Amino acid sequence: MLRIAFKEWAVICRALALGKQALILRKGGIAETSGEFRPEHSQFWLYPTFVHQQETGIQLQAIPWLREAEADRPPPGMIRLSHFAEIAGAYWVQQLAGLVLIDHLHCWSPVTVEQRFHYRSPGLYVLPVRVYQVEQPIELPVLPAYEGCKTWVELERELPTTPARPVLDDTAFADLLLTLQRRLTPMATV
């Protein structure tokens, strides 16, 4: 059972669901304490949002995933939760060069990465996540408490996470973790 949700662009949630991406880049939401994100929860639902996402904010290969996410959008006033994630580490990257080394592992455009990196103060979290798909998607009404520019949402009730299957197999996920360790450890705080 899981009650916490993580708001993220729907296109990024789609990439995570497809196994095309297995990390989250994060700076912080306007509504968060002093605008700073903190990886407060180790497991959470992926809450797809359509606010602020735009085609120019993502790499070209992600445009079909954006179209799929838009086509699969739930009815107005509803959210659809079909995947949850577990954080498998956290890197606070304080050198933009470190993020350039992993640009093939995520969907944000270089311009978006640079803007987010420099927002308020230099730095960006990189969170490797193991994503799981639940057997049956869950639709819930959007409550006022869920709205706004914030990362974490406490859902009205706990939702079942079983049965579920990992999006990436153990080997593919281990390879991602090793790649991040090799490329980011010299340039990040773990």
C-alpha cells in the first residue's frame, strides 16, 4: 500500500513507464519549502502532470511519448496512477558537466536541464528509480490538495501496489546504477 505520489511531467512518466528512462532529475517546486526539493520519500506513485510540459522542453526522441501521454490523458478532474517508483540512490550534481554525461539517460532537452540546474542556485538532483507497473491502473479525482507546483502529494488514501512487475529487468537496472555511479560520483554529493 502506498499513499505518496510524485508529480512529474506526463511525458517523463511515460518514458519511465516504458523503461526508456530510469532516473528523475529534480530541482524543486514553487510551493515547496524555500523552493527546494528534497527526496523525502523512497517509494511513491508517479503522478503524471500536463502543466508546464512542452515539446521544446524534451529531446526529439521523446516527442512520440509526449503524444502517447496526451492521447492517454484521463478525463478532466481525474488522475490515473499506473506506476510507482522506488528511489535507488540520490546524487546532488553541482557541475553541469556531470549532467551532460548522462543526457542519453533522460528526456529533458539540454536547455531544460541547464535552466533547471541554474534555477535559484546551481545544482540538480539525479534520482535513479526502479519503476513498477501495477496490474490495474487506478483513477482518482483531483482534489484541491493535489494542485499547485509541488513535488509531493499525499493521496486521500493508501492504494495497493500489488500485483506489480518491474519495468526494467534486474540486469538493465543494475547497468543503469553502475553507469550513474561511474559518471556522477566524481561530480556529485551522494
